[in-house]
Amino acid sequence: MVSLPAQHSAFSRRGPVVVIGAGIGGLAAALRLTAAGRDVTVIEAGDAPGGKIRQVPNAAGGVDAGPTVLTLRAVFDDMFAAAGAELDDHVTLHRQEILARHWWPGSGPLDLFADADRSEAAVRAFAGPRAADEFRAFNARAKTLFDGFRAPVIESAVPELSALVRTVAARPALLRAMAPGRSLDAVLRRDFADPRLRQLFGRYATYVGGSPYRSPGLLALIWQAEAGGVWAVEGGMHALARAIAALIEARGGRIRLNAPVARILTDSDGVTGVALAGGAVVPAAHVIFNGDPRALPLGLLGSGVADVAPRTRDAPRSLSAQVWAFASAIDGPALTHHNVFFCADPRAEFAALDRGEKPDDTTLYLCAQDRGFGRAPPARERFEIILNAPPLTGGRPDPEEFERCHTRTFQALRRFDLTFADSPDRAALTTPDQFDARFPGSAGSLYGQSPHGMTAALARPTARTQVPGLWLAGGGCHPGAGVPMAALSGRHAAEAILKDRTSTLPSPRTATPGGMSTRFRIAARAPFRSSGS
């Protein structure tokens, strides 16, 4: 081992920053730090930036196989503005007049709109005047929740129960809207007489990987985030990740692709850098880990950081998914960009998921990637279809998963008279096992810890860890899952580094010839192959 230079100490953290994982949280942190003049390197295991925002190749063009819904645009406007840029100069966004189109067995479609009055009118035409009144009241309660929790929870770097209690105490209407102790389904049973509308708004629990029967009523606020506007990205969501990565490099940062990280290196003063799978070492004064936090206590990044985020190791996991990404000509009902085909019995669907089983009859989300841009789609369109699935339970992979999933998916869509000319092959399907391989430590979960329980929103790890110089970002951290939430986590990490009181001395670490780092502690582990989140 090589000793540190004499001037090194835990208080000389003005040196390089390494971001592990080019997911949206890592990219958001890297962009802010690069724009602030810091020396930043993003190290990514995959061959493209984006993490869960990814595309799969297809003759019709890249097909999104990750998040498809862009909401809370102000988060991204702010991200680009912090780097002296305009979002619209780097990506082309199309605001969606129709937020989503919904079908049920035997009824539909029901469109919900960016305009609340149009949504109310659509609900009235679909389910009657009582349902329209219920929707108007629900929309107002969801807005109360969103506005009330945005500052003390969503936008706070370190949300505290005491601050939340003060906020609620000062606003009695907020307490009533929270419905403490009641599940989202219980709240919706109070709010809507029509079971189809309960099923529709209960689906928002799955946006953070939860069941409406076990998630708190507070999650009704997710509807308000979508009601505030939904945008489709020209070229797919992956275009946003590419644009952020390009701006990082334009501002002087570096992005290294196809570079799995084996370990985070530490000494008695904190982090010293990262070791790559090939043996090279990248020195760092700060390391931002943009992967599932559970990978740390599992020891996948080395013994020096294995005491970080210990609660994530055994905490219940959120849902996973089976995801199709392919192109085909279609025949059937008119689609918009975002479409939902509901199953007949949501309680049976989530009961199966709770048992660790894949439901026989499941709700299907379908993104028609070439629609919603004010032009006719091509003959062969690109589609992403998502089915909720349980996280891994330790069982062996199902050798018949492709066939079973294919049958469940396309038989269900045929019941809605939607058929595809081309049948997707195995390469078009991503399964929970594959998600676990892409994002080590995740157990295939796409949203980190489970959102079940009243205080779940306060149980996620925050940006700062007990290891000096190690920070967390991504959908598994506060403020949680979803593209804007992960982006906010990156902002929290970057701002914490820039404000860190230990960032006072200008003495960066240096590497010795041959790539060996300064003194560090490691554990013998397989390379960490996360692409971040």
C-alpha cells in the first residue's frame, strides 16, 4: 500500500468527484458539480448513459425500455439552468394534451387531460355527474397534499418528522387530506363510488412500486404531479439522458462508459477513490454512489462502505416489472402516447404480487412511443409494455417466463381488440432477474424500498453517509422513485458537496504511477455492474 501525501486529511475534500452510475440521479449531480467548477468523472458500467432510462435497439429505431413519463418539468429546467443552459435547447419536449387513455374490460376509453376541467367533463361522460363531483373533490385534496409536502419532504435534502408534524399542525386541511392510518385504496373507496375510478387512481401507487391496498393514502399526491403536466421527449426518454451527459462533457466533465466499478476505496479518513473491474484506480475526494443503496450493506462495493444504509439490507422491496420493448404494426383501438389496460380484479392482481407471484390477469401499461407528437405514426410503431411483477424472492429463474409473459400480455390485449402483426422475441423482454443483474443489490426491484407504511417516505437513505466523502443519489434514496425524484436526489448530493464544511483545502489526491491509489481498504468482491438510477 502507498501512503497518502502528507497534506492529505479528511478536511481536504476539494479534489476530484467520481460518480458511480450514469443514471438520472448521478447525471443530475454531475452536471451541477461540473457547472460549479468541480473535477467530475462519471463511471458507468453500461455502454450508454441513463441507467434505468435505457433503450433497446430495433430496426425501427431505439425503443424505450425504462421510464416513459416525464413530469415536474421545472426540476429539469432548473437542472439545465444551473449549468447555464436552457432545457429546450437540448431536448425537444411535447406537452401531452391527453395524460393517459384508460380501458377496462367492457368499458372505456376514459381520457384524463392536462386541463382539469376537461378531465372532469370526461369523467362525467364516462361515469356520471356524481363521479365528476367526486373527481373534482379528489383533485383538490391531491393538490393540497402535493403542495403541503413538496417543501418539507420532496424538496428537503433531509426530511424530518418534526418539520412534517409542524407543517401538518399548521394546516388542518392537510391532516384531513392525509387520512392518516388509511391505505390509498381505503381513501379511494371513500372518494369514489365507481370501482373503475378507484382502480385508476389506485394505480399511482405502482409509480413508486407499491400496492394501493398497502400504501398510505398520502400517495394520492402522485396524481397531482401528473396532473401538473406530462411531456413526451422527441427520440424517447433516453434522449434526455444523452442530452445531460453531453452537457456534462461540454462543461468539462468526463463520462467513462463500459467501466464497471469493483470497489469504493477508503482509508481512515473516508473515501479515496474507486477501483475498476480491470484493476485501474480512479482517485477521488468525493464519491457519489448512484446505484441501489442496498448494494452497500450487502458488501458489493467493498468492506469499507458496508456499514452504509444498513436498513436497506433487510427492508421490504418495492415491485419489479416485466418490460417489453419492440416494434410492430398494429390493429385495434386508437392509442395515445400513454395507455392503460386494466385487469378485471385489481385485488386479486395485488394479492398475487404480495405472494411473490406474477398475476394471471394483470393491468398493462402501454407506451406508444411514436404517438403524441402531432404527426401520424409510422406503419411499424415502437412500443413499451410494462407488467408489474414481484421482486426476486430467492427462487430460481422461471425457464418458461418468456412464454408465460407473452401469453398473459398479448391475450389480454386481444381482449381489448388490440393485435400486433409482429410477435416480439426474447430479446424484447426484460425480466426481474435481468433487472437484478443490471442493478446489483436491487433484488430486481425498480423503486428501492417498499413504499408501504405511513413513514415509508422518511425511511429512505439521504445523500450524506457516515463515511466522509461518500454520498448517495438515485431512486432508492430520498426523495424516492421516479425520474424527477431521482434528479432531485442528485441535486441534494451535489449541493451537499458544494456546501460541505470540509471542502476547504485545495489539496486533491494524486495517484501513483501505474494506477495504484493512495492507501485504501478493500474487500474481495465481484465487479459492481450497476448502471445507476
